[in-house]
Amino acid sequence: MKVVEEKNMHSLLDIRDLCISFERDGSGEKYLHAVNRISLRVDPGEIVGIIGQSGSGKTTLIMGILGLLRGAVPGVWRGEAFLDGKSLLPLCGEYAEEKSGGKIVKRNTPFQSAQEKLLGDLRGRDIVTIFQEPRAALDPYFRVGEHMLEALRRSRAPGGETELRTQGIELLQDVGLVDAARLWDLHPHQISGGMAQRVMIAMALCARPKLLVADEPSTALDVTTQAKLLELFRRLRDKHGLAILLISHDIGVIQEISQRVYVMRHGEVVESGETREVLENFQHPYTGSLVKAFAHFEHIPATSIANSDAVSLLEIKSLRKRFQQGDKSFWALDDVSLELREGETYALVGESGSGKSTLALSLMVLQTVNGGEVLYKGEDVLKADKKRMRALRREIRMLFQHPEAVLNPGMTVGAILSEGLEKDGEFTRNEIDQRISEVLDQVHLDPSHALRFPGNLSTGEKQRVTIARALITRPKLLVCDEPVSSLDLAIQAQIMELLREFQGRLGLTYLFISHNLQLVKLLAHRIGVMYMGRLVEEAPAGGFTTEGARHPYTRLLLASVPSMGDETSRSICAEFPDVEPVRLEGGCLFRNRCPWYLKSRNPECENKTPPLRNVLGGGKVACHLAGD
Amino acid sequence: MISPFLRILGKPGGYRMLLGGLLVFLLALVTITGTYWTRFKPDEMDFEHPLVPPKSAWLTRLTTTADGRKALMESHQNAAPSTSSSSVTEEGDDLLGALKEEEHPPTEASTAKVEFSALRDHGHVLGTDKNGRDMIALLVAGARSCFLPGLVACAVALGIGVPLGLFAGFYEGRWRMFARIFNGTLLSMPRMVLILVVICVLEPNVYITMAVLGATLIPRVSELIATRVRILSGMGFILAAKEGGLGDFRILTRHLFWYQNRAVFFIQFSLIMAESILTETTLSYLQFGTKPPDVSWGNIIEGSRLTFFSGQYWITFFPAVAIIMAILGFFYLGDGLNARLAYREGR
């Protein structure tokens, strides 16, 4: 035991050969090894990343050492975990010791309150955790200030309410919430996700922890907010010497910030080491599949760059949509015009709330609009009568973000697919069956899948079924609303490959909506950037770089994409003020975040809506200050 | 053959579903095929054998030897005159006959008579009532008269409640408002009072009564369906169905009703059947429902009111068992389905 403690002198968190297995059926014979012989080390002041796809055991590992898994499922534990030399597992209260072959076998035992209390103290003080969905982790009934006070009291901070309040506000300012005094009295639903995540971090910092465990902290956030959060992590490490264990499925995030990385798969660490070393000279094929998921895209030129003289297929003219939110209302789509040419991929990017999905739903006539035209081959889709609409719905199809939500769980795949054809009674049963096996083959699924229920399919297979569902009516235009963002990286690549294949073979036109800028660059011919319901820039894929971008917002988006310690991106990000996006009235909506406006205070930006004008290089931009 | 049943037993609610299903199946079978295999018609009065207990036909035959039967036959021939006199009395007022029966506890001779009539194979396996009507025929006819009005109640409750719920859940605005007012009005009236009022105003027809019962159940069904539909309408697959070009009618019937709410439909069906059987027998017992000479389990019991304590237990006992089994069957079926559904949705 002494030897062990000496070894731990310098590691903050030291996990050795940890196994967490769950009984599969309660018989004590079949086990699911959620965490299998994992050894992991975090040193003080170090940012360590764990990367792996969903189901690889990342979260189980963390919940396990924090004692948060208890009672969930009967499990068997093996191995050791130390925090600052203190053994964690006995505190987890998870085991009765049982010697077998020299190893300690740990089993769930009934609640042991004394140990639970010790662990609770440890959890709030030495290790703190922040979770993926910050607003879900904050109690909606408590104000931000009450959350902070509670966290401060819990960490046994001395002083009365006023002193604690000053302390709390200082902490909030420390994590970049400049407006902390105003925030103090707000409820969690009144602040943005990025702010909520910062509040969580400020609460975590109350106890002056040694280790911060961040479980997918930026997954639910926009790319710009994510960049700010990662910057904050870096600052906390430098300022407070905080060690951070960062769990993520996003290789960019890990690459950007962590010094060392552990690659997890099926509950095992397949590779570990210095981040740069691991990601550049990976040994394990799985790491390769993560790093190079999209590598083969780069070598294939985007299918036959759409000619500028290609026929226009879809034209959206000054589309407007107003949303009512309580007593406030705002333009979700404000005078958006764009044009899709036949056979091209037009990508729409922007932060959440920029109106991308609203645009998709509006042009699919799935919601009403407040004005404008959607011309499909010169015909206004919004004015089509019922019968014409049915015909149009066959030619314009849509892919949705969450395949599991789109497929009715009570229907077989075959029933889901045939529905699009059955409704008009034009096809015989035989023809429909033939079409089904044809499209299933096209999306590389076995025809036998037609008899299965969506519940029995993997997420990737489900998304293939939704693609088949769209293809079965032989569409011309496919509106893809974040079709891959809920999927794992490897499956994302497969689906993107599939979409690209169809474009080449069937001549499909895509309107591709995504917040993932890297993905968009690989697939799109032209890219439109939306901000607060307006199209602020349109650029050919080649000009979509931090240098080529005309609009400051596009530059911010591109610079926020995590990349391996890229100094220019970081310096561009630093130009922009750290403010939350607010809906402004009149003029340029971006001006409160725009470094150019803040420098020049151009009155035009305040009064006049910038028109979308042509610039050199074939793009368009809506900015008073951008050059030609 | 048996394995699917065994598989059901392993699931939550399985026992209840299987037991209930069996009872309901038996009831339905009896209702449909009853007229083909019953030996007597329910309105056929066997004046020779009133108030025959079930035991005599059933057990004597099993327990006595051929010689014993012969001896009994002989003793009957000696007692022949008494048989005719008793049947004459039965032709008179029913009530009087029953009272007479009470005044004169069965003598040795009458016991012999009864046992002999069993030997002559009068065929009343479960005995007869005071009019000499066969109990089995009565029970079968009673099953029919509680099953069919139950179906009427279900048809009204589900036939109006389900579409109303689907529309109110799917369309905002007018439909929802209409459903709210309609359901509110119905809920504001106590069920039994409403039924009794309708009976008083219209002629007391059991089908009308059951239709009224069904109407009082509309709010429950429609609100249940509307709430589910309201939640489901916001889900991706309804949006996707619209995107796929399906009309509202198809979305409502296929996606929202058949694939998402059919379980609710079947659960409600069995629960309403159980409730309507209970209501029908109650009303018939109170002489507001099925009127004699039409037969219902309720009015069989009502007719046996005076003979029950004089030892003719069977006239009350068998219909009561039938009522309990039928209601239990439907309740178990609904309950089991409910548990099964909750389990499925929980996954």
C-alpha cells in the first residue's frame, strides 16, 4: 500500500486496471464490460482528453469513479482509482471485499451513508463535474444567484450572504460573464446555453477544485460558443492550475485543447499518449478511422463543379416568417433570397436560431410564411393546390436530423417506405415491392430490412432508411436538415459518401443545412451563411476560408472551428467581443458583435439594413463595411 | 400450439391478459354458437319439471348403478298421481306456486319424484327455474342480451369518442373548442341519473339505455386519445408524413390511430364492455333494462329473488357466476393490455 501511495505522489487522478461490468440478465453469468481494464492518469494543471464514440464507456468510467453509478445496475468492479493518493473506490461504497486471485472484486452493497458522505464531500470539493446539457443541470426554479450561493455554502466558504454574493459575482466574472450582477437574479431559462455552461463552471470553481471533469461540455453549443468555452478552459488551467479531464466525441475539440489523449473503444483504451503524437502517428486503426473519417473526401473533387450557367431549379424570393414568442415577436426569416441550380449542393450554415431549419420547413410548406415566393422550376410552391402539392412533394423531399423520430416505431421499414407510393394508388403491390428492394439496395441495406422495425436498427441504418424513404419517389431536390449531426463520426462519413454518390448518379440537387463547417466545405458547391434570419454571405466553396470570407460573422464562424493550436484562428477569435448574440432591431443585426462596427461606429450599420451585394470571386455579402 | 400462450405468460400483464382473453373468448363463443347446441329454447317451459335442481340430473346418473335406477323407476310408478297434481299447481300463478313450495318443504315422495325425473333424462343439466325454463338456455340467452347491448355501448363510446379525440388532438382551434364544450356538457351529468331520465322519457329499451351509457363514456375516450395525439403530433414522424405528402386523413387513421392508439382502443373496448355488462345487469335487476320474457342475467336473478332462501340456490347462483366471470374477463383483459402497453412504452 505504501508503494502505491509513493507512486501516486505526482498524479492527481490515477486509475489502474479499472473494470466496471454490468450483469446482463441478473443471473450473474453474463456480463457487459462497460469499462474494461482502463488505466488513466491526470497530472495537476493538465488537460487530458478522452475520445470515443457513443457507447464506448467514457461516461460510465467517469460516473463510476465519482460514485454516481451506484444502484443503477448491479455491477462488478475491479481495479483501483486514486485521487491525490486517496483511494476512491472504497468510498464509492460499491463493494464488499472478496479476495479472488489476489484481485479485489467489488460488488454493489446496500447504501452506506458514512462512505456516501465522504464521497459527496470529495465530489463537490476536489473533483467537480460539468455535464453536456448545462440548462438541464441547473434547477429551473432556482435563480443563478441561488445556485451560486448554494455552491459557495456547500464548499464551506466563510461569510454572510452579502460577502458570498460578492464572491459569487467575482467568480462569474472570472468565467467571462461580465454582466454577472444582472445575471444573478435571472432564472436558467432566461440565459443562453453558453452562459449556463459558464455558470456551471463558476459553481464548480466555488470549491477551488483540483480536477474538473467535463463530460461533452460543448456538444450542445454553437461553434462560436464552443471556441469561447475552450478558451476559458485554457485560461482556468493557466490561472488556477486546474486539471481538466475532457470527454468528447469531437476530435477537433480534443485536438485543440488537450495535451494528452486516451482513445476509447468498447470500454477499452486502444491508444494513448501526447495528443499531437497520437493523432498524427496513430497505431490503432480505430484512431485512424476517427482522424481520417473524411480524409478520402478531400481527394475527390466535389462532383462536377456545378456550372454557373446550369438551369435554376429552386428560387427563393424574399421569404419572410415571423415568430411569436410570448409578447415578443421577431423575424425568423427576414427577406431571404437564394437560388439553387440543378445538380449543385447549396449549404446553409449558421448558429442555432439563425433560421436555417425555419427556411427548410417553409420551403417544404410544412409551416406557413408571412410573405415571399418559393419557385420550383418557375412554379410557386407556396401557391400550389392540394393535388399539385402532392406531385411536388414527390420531387422535393426532405431528410431530418433525428432518424429515430422520423420513423414511426410501430411500422415496419417496408410499410414506411411504401407509404410514399401507396397513397395515390398508382402502383401495384408488385411494383412497390420492387421499388422497395431497389432503394434499399441503393442505400446499401439488405432487402430483408423491409420486414424489420425501426427499433431494431442502428442509428446509421435508420438514417439510411430515411434516405431510402426520400429516394423512393425519385426526387429532384433533397432538403437535408442536419442529416448527420446526430450520428457518430464513422457513420457520418458513410452517409455523406452515400449522398455524394446519389448526386453523381441520380443528378440530385441538395439544400444542405448544417452547423458543421468542415463537413459543409467537403460537400457543398456554394455556401450561404445565415445570421438571425438573414442571409449575410454567400460564397463558392473555394472562397469559404478565413482569408476569403467577406462578412465578419463568417470569419468568426470559420475561426471558431477547433483546430490544432492554430494561432491565426485564435487571434481572429480574440478580435471579436465576448458578448452573447442578442436580437437587435433595425440596421445590421450583427453590429453588437462586429469588431469593425465597434471600431468605426458607422451610422449606416445602425440605420440601414445591409443589402446582399455581389463581390469579386462570385460571392455575395450583406455588410456595409466589407470590401468588394 | 401452446408456446405462444407460454410466451405471453412471461410478459408483464400476461396472466391477466390470458385469463381475461380466455373468459371473453368463452363468452363470445357461447353467445355466437349457443343456439345451436342448447337443448331447450329459453322461452320453452317444461311444466313437468319446474325448479329442478342441477344436482339431480348431473350426479344421480353418475353415482347410481343400473339396478338402483330400476328400483327408483318402480318407486316412481307408485307415486305417479302426485306428479300430475304438482304440475297443475305450477300452471297457476307463479308466485303462488313458489310460496306453496315454501310452505311445504320437500317430502320424501317429492325427492323421489325429482330424482326419477332426472332418470327419465329431462336434460336440464343446470336445473330449471320456477317456470321450468332450462337454466343453460337462460344463461346463453342472457349472455347474448348482455353482449349485444355492450357492443352498442362500445360502438357509441368509441365510434364517436375516437374520431372526436383524433380531431381535437390534431387540429387546434375549433375542433378542440368543440370537444371541450361537448365533453364538459356530458361530464356535468351524472351517469345513472341520465340513464334513468332517458328510460323515463323514452320507452325502456335496453339498446337505447346502453347507447346512453356509451355516450356518457365519450369524454373519457376522447380526452385520452386527444392528449396522446396532441403529444404525438409534435413528433418527427408526423412532420415526416406530411413531408411525404400524406393527407390529414391518412395521417390520422394510419399513423395516429392505427400505429399509435390501437392499444388504447382495445383497452377501452374491454373496459367499456365490462362496465356496460355491469350496468345492464344492474338495470335489468331493477326492472329498467331487459324485461321478461326477454332474458338477461339481471332479470333471472331478479326472478329468483323469492326462491333463493327456500333452497333453490341455482337460479341465483349460476347467473351471478356468469356475471362475475364476464366482468372479470373483460377487466382482466383490459388491465393486462394496459400493463403490456405500459411495459412496451417504458422500453
